[in-house]
Amino acid sequence: MVGRLLFHSGRVYLEELFDDVRLASSVNALLAVLFHLVVLGILGIISTMDVPVDGQVQTVVTKLGVVLLILGVAHGSVMLGLGRLRTRRAEQQLLKTFPAGAR
């Protein structure tokens, strides 16, 4: 569900970042696949870990919390990177519009 949400919401963001709509769609699809692979990998690793808590419910909640924290950090890192790309691209557009010699 989260992957689908990122896929649909991320398309608009990437289309603004890239001039080519096809390139933005391709990058969006690749990011969605990457997200799903990372989630499955994390779930696989977490499912085999021994968590020192009492009871099965606490174990599941602890493992779920670790997965959500890791995904949150990963998502934040990606958004930070895309934000920097967006800022750099806007600066380049301004430099093209107002060259250094024309000031």
C-alpha cells in the first residue's frame, strides 16, 4: 500500500524534477521496485532476528517498529536527496535565465 502511494505521488514530483516525462516515469517505476525490494529484504532479516522481549506480541511489535524506523530513515534520506537535486536544478535554471555576465 505504501509503495503504491509513493508510486502515484512520486510521479508528479519526478516529472517536475526531470524535463522528460518518460524519464520521470521510468525513474518512478525503478524507485517503486527498489522500495519493495528493500522492504522485503528488511522483513526477511527482521523475521530471523531474536528480540529479547517477553511474549510473541511484544516481539512482533518490536520487529514492526524496527522496520518502520528503518523505512522512515530511508524515505527521509531519499526525500533529502531529491530535495537537493531539485534545489540544484532550480539554481541551474536561474543561472541560465540570468547569466553571471548579465548582472
